[in-house]
Amino acid sequence: MKFLRFSALVLTASLLLTACKRDTEFTKITEFRKNNIAMTGALNVPQTPSTALGTMDIWYSRETRILTYTLNWSGLTGAVTSAGIMGPAPSGFASASVLQNISTTPIVRCATVANTSCGSLRGTLLVDGFVVTEENLLAGIYYLTLRTAAYNATGEIRGQIKFD
């Protein structure tokens, strides 16, 4: 009889302990964010000798499947002629595939210059699961490039979209 009570007590205690897992074990990561990702000519393939610098802030939500980005740059050789999200291509490699052409119309230029050689831009990209996949986005094999007249082929500066 004592054995049965002891066995029942041990069984109940073990069930309670296994049912009390930490909340973090059940939390699924649904949002990813990275700020101040460098954008430079050295990240282009082939590299450009541009002294322009930029930063990129990115945020992705698995629930909405939308990547939001904010770019800030200065020192370009001229006005931004085009911008695009490219890939798939990891750092150190180029891609001929444009995933999204970014309109230059919403560029906010710096007050100290007459053109968009210095400015900022905010936009979004839908991760549709076909052209742009969540797996590739989270693996860091998409990048964003800004082009000017002097560097129209591969872009003047590039920033890799990476969350790590």
C-alpha cells in the first residue's frame, strides 16, 4: 500500500515538473531587427572606390511577411539614379536578379545639398514566398544597393540584409 502511494506521488510530481516548462521554450520568434548595417562601396562586387557611407535599419515580421527598411547615406558622387533589393547573393557575391526596384521619388535629401547625394529613404518589401523567401531573407543573401550616374552598373554602395 505504501509502495502504491509512493509510486502515485512520484508519478504526480514528475508530471507536474514536465508540464512546467519555461515560457521561453514555447515562445516563437516572430520579429527580427537589425540597426546600423553598413553600406559602403567596399561591399560591392566588384568593389567601388567610393568614399560614400550609409547605414541601413531593417525590421521583419513573420506575421505580416513584410521587411521594412530605412536607409541613410552621404557622400555619393551624385544624385541617386536608382536603388534596388538584389539577390540571392551572400556577401562577396553579386546577383543579376532585381527583387524590387525602389522608387527614388520618396527620397528625403539632406538640407545641406541640392541633390540626393545625401539623404534617406524608407520602404517595405513583401516576402511572398516565391520570388522573395523568408528562408533566404533570414539567411542574409539579399542586399540593397544605391546607384548613381558614376556607378550605374553595380551600384555605388551596398548593404547586406542580415539579422545576425
